[in-house]
Amino acid sequence: MTNVPAKSIRSLPLDTPSRRQFLRALSVLPLGTGIGLLPLASQAADSSVANNVKALTFDVFGTVVDWYGSIIREGQLLAAKKGYDVDWAAFTLSWRAGYGPAMNKVRSGEMPWTKIDDLHRMILDELVEEYGLTGMSEPELVHFNEAWHRLSPWPDTVSGLNKLKTKYVITTLSNGNVSLLTHMAKNGGLPWDAILSAELSGHYKPDPEAYLKAADLLSLKPEQVMMVAAHPGDLRAAARTGLKTAYVIRPLERGPGRPVNRNPDGEFDYTAEDFNDLARQLGA
């Protein structure tokens, strides 16, 4: 495109062939040309954040793995064996819904510190009664409870993590206990550099101790750690402790037909469609 002096641009009449030609040329300029100053400034700020961060800590349930689809499939396998007639989508959502109230019993002091495996089993025992899953042996109950160890990764998870791993230390930061997360990584081929858990701090997320303990265990300042999650509440809590934040959109976490929050206000440092998109944005 021929350079047009600014004075000449201003002097063009409002509607002339020359002015229309100039505006059409502007519309196809790539970002990063002289007129794209605001995008360049934004990109520079993003680059600064990405380069200062040394480790990415990942929420797991819903962010890394598909708990909804995985638990439904496990329920269907159980039903085929035992002859149960159950709405497994509703069962799965009920199992997950019991997770928050169970953790609150620990926070309030009503229960001592309890691993997520044990909380899952406590909820499962109630659902077995509610849904009439009669005739399950103890080994069958143990195996079904460990369905949370066998959750399938999202399609982009492993490829995206491998890309991010080339630039950053990548770890879990989940309320799941260490053994659960370790088995999940083995089952799903998840290439973590380390398994970090709220269990190591004795505080469930979103308590600040969980995030600060992760940074401490990595020998990093909070601002050198980026929390990656599909849950705005998790990210807000992380940000309050000084961590950087990346929001990954998982529209199917709770099944199809759910509203999707796409972070329209730019609340978090990054917003990505999936892990491959996040790797691209971070230059990994």
C-alpha cells in the first residue's frame, strides 16, 4: 500500500474514490502495522505476563477432564452388569453437586480434614439409597467410586499440555487428593511435571492457602504462577492471592445446552477456547 501523509488524509473530502480506496486498504491491514498501535500495546502486555510466569497450575475436574461424560459412561457400564434403570445424567450431576456441601462440612469443623475420595464415597453411599442401586458389593462400590480416577481428558488436553510443557512447569492444583490425581494421570496419559493438591495445604480451594502453598512448593512468587481453570470462582480466588489467571471455556462440562460464560469483561489475564489455543496465546 502507498503511504499517505496524515495531512493528506485529513484533507480528503468525505466521499471520494481516493478516500474510499484508503479506507478499504486500512480494513485489510494485518495487526501489527503502524495503525495497529492499540493491539500491539495489548500484545506487549500479554507477552510480559506470559514471560514472567514460570509455572501453570491446572484445575482438573471439568478443566482438564470430562467428569460429566465419564461418570455417565461408568454408570452405564454398571447398569449393563447389574440391570439398573437409572437416569445417569441426573445421577452424575447429583454426585458432583454433593461435593461443595461435603467440603463445607470440613471447613466448618463438622468433619475433620477428609480426602476427596472419601467425600465422593460418602456422597455415593447416599445416592445408592436414593437411586435404589441395590445389591452392590463392597468391591463394586469401591470400583464405582474410583470412577473419578478414570475420568477421560478433553480431546485437546494432552496435545495442549504437551505444548505448554515446552515453556512452563505444568502441575495440577485440584481439590482431588494426590493418589486420585496420580491414577487419573496414569489412566489419561496426562504429562504433568508434578502433582499438587489442596491436600498438601490442608485447605480446599478456594481457600487462599491452597494457592499460596502451590507457589511455595514450586519455589515461586505468586505472580510467577498462572492458575488455569474453567471456573471463574476458582480464578478469582487465585487472583486475590496474586496468581495470574487463564480462563478456559468448557461449554460441555455439565452437559449440552448450558449457558457459556466467555469472560466478556476481560476479567482474567487470558481467555482461551481450549489448551491448544492457550498454548498459542502464551507462545508455547
